[in-house]
Amino acid sequence: MALVAAAILLWLVFAVWPDWLIDAIGRKKTFVTTLFNGLTLAGLYFLVASGFTLIFGLMRNVNLAHGSLYLLGGYIGYEVSTRSGSWILGVVVAFVALAVIGAVLQVVVFRRMQGDDLRQTLVTIGISIIAADLMLAAWGGTTYQFTPPDALFGAVELPIISVVKASGAMVMIKYPFYRLFVLGIAIVVGVGLWILLNRTRIGMMIRAGVDDREMLAATGVNVDLVFVLVFAIGAGLAGLAGVIGGTALSIAPGEDVRYLLASLVVVIVGGMGSISGAAIGALLIGLAEQFGLAYFPTYGVVLTFLIMIVVLAVRPQGIMGK
Amino acid sequence: MIAGVVKTISGVRPAWWVALVLLILFPFPANDFFTVQIGAYSMILGLIGLSLMILAGYGGMVSLAQLTAAGLAAYVVAIFGVNSNDVLGFGWSWWIVAPLAIAVGTLFSALVGLIAVRTSGIYMIMITLAIAVSVFFFARQNYEVFNGFTGYAGITAPHIAGVDMRAPLPFYYLSLIGAVFFLAVTAFVEGSPFGLALQATRDNPRRVAALGYSVTAIRVFAFALAGVVAATAGVLLVILNGRVSPGTIGVDVAIDILVIAVVGGLRHPVGPFLGALAFVLLENFAIDLIDRERFNTVIGAAFLLVIFFSPDGLLGLWQKLSDRIKPIQTPTKSEH
């Protein structure tokens, strides 16, 4: 079943489309571009949602200020990269700055009300209200756009044939290189998180903490320190995603809510606390959003929502949830 | 049922009657601005907050989609009533449109409940938030039904017995009737078999299920009831404003409703109304204290303060104060 689907997808991507198929669902270029847009968006969503789900998985903290962390990361990255002229430096500073902010949040706010889910949720809502307002005060309502470094700029030709002209010349599909880079970063981060969680000592502690926090503490591990570390990584990833996403799309007030919603839906669909769930959820939602946008514009949002309802109806704990 | 109603009415403490009389007399010393923009508007926001309080206070279910139910009711009024956008606007009579709007809002809330009760706690907050944001984006993008970004304007107000319901005095009393009616209904429901069952599902859903009740049915019915309250507030809101747009059901407003209910207090149905009054007063007069642009910072900070220091909201604060003033209380009921 999965093999057949994969074969059909591969054929759709690499084959030259016959006329009847073009008549049925439009030009191949639209399809392939939409597919890549969906994958890129999924990569971005994964970057934001993986931090969110990591924090929830270990600490049961629902950080509804996660979208604000994304937006703040974007603004900080913008300031640093425009002033220093180095985009990479912007990415690094945004990650570090947000990791520090995340650690402070954990120590100052979450540790005080550990185990009180509702209060934590409400507090993060309060924080996100204030953060959104202060960011509006600092950066105004304008939309900011980054320029990626020259090495990542421009379009590349994919080894995918769009159409074969009557003359026999093959037209290849072109795609912005930076967007492929976003996808690459998401895969690198995903693999990195997997190695961190499954192949290192810290990862072992984190996994143990997810399953049984008290037992981990009883074995002599400083759980508080692990909590701070995970919160820092999660928040840092949101900041990193802010710069990466701000470069691919843009940064403006309101993006915080958009990415918070995306993270929520991704982890609801994929299963709270699971990194692989976040990857699956991000793929589903990213592709659904872009295909919805391309093929039935008004109802793209509804498609996302439908996926969520179906998952909730069949598996309330999410696809990879325990 | 009737005996229960009589018992509820006779059980009302004198202080409430005094408050009611004061509220009835309020428009006479007050000007139009205070009557409508402070008084009536607080009651509308309080009603939407009450919708959340019914779910959160009695059922332990925090829903961020109650404003959306109110907003959909407002949209129904715009679509089936009269609007000036030349989109839809069937011009039906108010006697049909208002109940239809309330029915749609109720149905929506019940549907949200049907999905949301599959989960609980923080999951429910996230799912209802996701639903609220999805409806917001959908309304903003859909031009056939929701008229997209602009929404609807120029929605006419009903005239009952020749009285324009948007005029300050009639509208104030209309809102007051709505607020008092649903406060009374909530007080009545609290002690009814359904209300007790709902509170039991909050405290121990397993035991309620073991007793043979359907926890899902009780919770979904609570969502429907909360939907009636929210949808009525939505109809009042559209009478007041004469317009509705995606901004009406924006996520920031939905969060405001949560702030109102939590700041007021979720333990008693009057809490959301107190929260709404505080919110509206702050919204209108905070400009005198600080820059209007930073209103959200003030609101957010007030919200954080309340959560940190008085988890039961303003009502909890009041309770603490009165406890401190009269520390020795003669017990009125024996403990065994």
C-alpha cells in the first residue's frame, strides 16, 4: 500500500505527464512546485513544533508563548544580520538569545508552578500578550524581509522535467535554492535531535524523564538542570526557526499566532511529546496547507482543520502519541 | 422544576436585589457613553465570559472557542438580516433571525464540545484555540458567506413596538435582561441534577461514569448550554455595533475573554461580569494613565498579577479581604 503510493508519487514527480493527466489536475509545474513548497513549509513547521513538543514531552509545560519566541527570534536575527551583514551570525545569535530567554522562563516562571497545567498555560498566554505588544512597540507593524547569503540566493534547476517542447527540448523545473536549504536544515535538526535523544547520555536522561520524572530524580540526576536544558533547546529552536522562516517568508506582527497555531496543530496531529510525531504532523500539515492553497484556495485552512478532526476522532492522542 | 425556580428566587440574598435595583437605576445618573460603552458592553463581554465560566468553573473545561460561537451568531444576524454590503442579507424579520442566530451559535458550541471532550485539560485549550483560529482564518478568506476581510456592516437593529433597540436606554435594558436572565439560569442550573452531574464530572469523571452517567453527554450538553449564552451575547453585540468582521472573532479577542473570566473569577457566575467591567474600565481609561498603544501590556500584566497572586480572580481577592476583616466567624452550619 505505502509502496504503491510512493511509486505513484515518484512517477508523478519524475515522469513527463501525459495530456490526460494535465487535463485532469493541471500543469506538472504547479504540482511539483506545490509539493516542494509543502515540504519546505513542513520543514519550517517541524523546526518550530519540535521545540514545542520536546518541552511538553518532558515537562508537561504547554508553552503558549512559543509563537512569541519564534517572532522574537526573527526580529533579533533581523537586527543582528542587517547590522553585522552576516546572516549566519543572525541565526546563531537568535538561537543563543532565545535559548537564554527560554532558560530564564523555565527558572523564573515554570519552576514556580510545576504540575499546575492550567496556571502555566494561562501564564504563558499572559506572557505572549505582553510580548506581542512590546514587540509591536519595538519593531512596529511593518513587515521585515531578510536577504539570505549570496550562496543560498537564486534558483536551481531540479533534475525534474516539466514539459518536453515540440522541438524536443526539455524544460526543467526551477526552484529557489534557499527553500531547499530550509528543508535541509529541518532534516539536519531532526537527525540531530534524534541522535541527541537516542545516542547520548543527556538524551537518555531526557527520555527517562519523559517516562518517569521521579525515578530519574531518584537515580541522582539533577532533573532541574535537564529541564532547563530542554527548555533552552526548545526555545532556541523556535528562535532559529524565526530567522530561517523569516528569510523564506517574512516577519511581521501576527506571525507569532500563526506559528503557535501551526505548532499546536502539528503536535495535536503528530502526538504530543514525540519528535517523530512532530515530523509526521509537520509533513501532513505543510503539504495540506500548500496543496489546499494551490488547488482550492479558500478552503486550505479547512483542510488542515479536517486532518485534525479526523486524527482526533480516530486517535485522540495523535498519530505517534502514547 | 417550578419548585426549583421558586427556591432559587427565594434563595437570592438581599444584596443581589440591591445590586439589581442599582443596575436598573444606573442609566439615569449616567450619560449615554457610560450607559452603553461601559454598562451594556461590560454585560455583553460578561455574558461571553459567563459562557466560558460555565464550562471552566463547573465542568473544568477551558474553551477558547466561545467567542467564536458568539461571533458566528453575529454573522448569522448579518447574513439573514439586513446589511449594507450587498452580500447576502436576506432581510428576514428579527423574530426569526435572532432565534436562528442563537441556534447556530449553540450548535457550533455543541460541535466544538463533541470534538473537544475527547480530550481534557491543556489539550482541550489547545484544540479549542486551534478551532477558534481556524474559523477566524476561514472567515477572513471566505467571501461567499463571510464576506472575507471586510465582513458585514450597516446591520440594522430591531425595532420592538416602535422602539429602536440600538438607542442607549433600550439597549442597556436589553443587555441587562440578558445578563440577569442568564445569571439566574446559571444559578438555577448549578443546583439542578444536570449541574451537579457536571460538577461531578469535573471532580471525578471516572466515578460519574461508574454511576451510569454518560460523561460525554453531560459535557457536550454543557457546551450547548454555554453556546446559548455566548450566542445571545453575539446577537447583542451585533445590535450594538451594527457590524461584524473576522476581527470580531480574532484570537486576541478570544484571549481577552479568557482574561476577563479568569481575572473576574471562575468560581461564581458573577465573576466574569466583574472581570468584564474591570476590563472595559481599563480599556477606556487606561489612556489617561499610560499610552493607549500599550493597552495590551497593561492587560497582560494585570492578568499575570491575578494568576500569580489570586488564582480565584477578583472574587477570590474579595473573599480574602472579607475574611481578613472579620477573622472570627460564627459557624452557621455544623460540620458533621
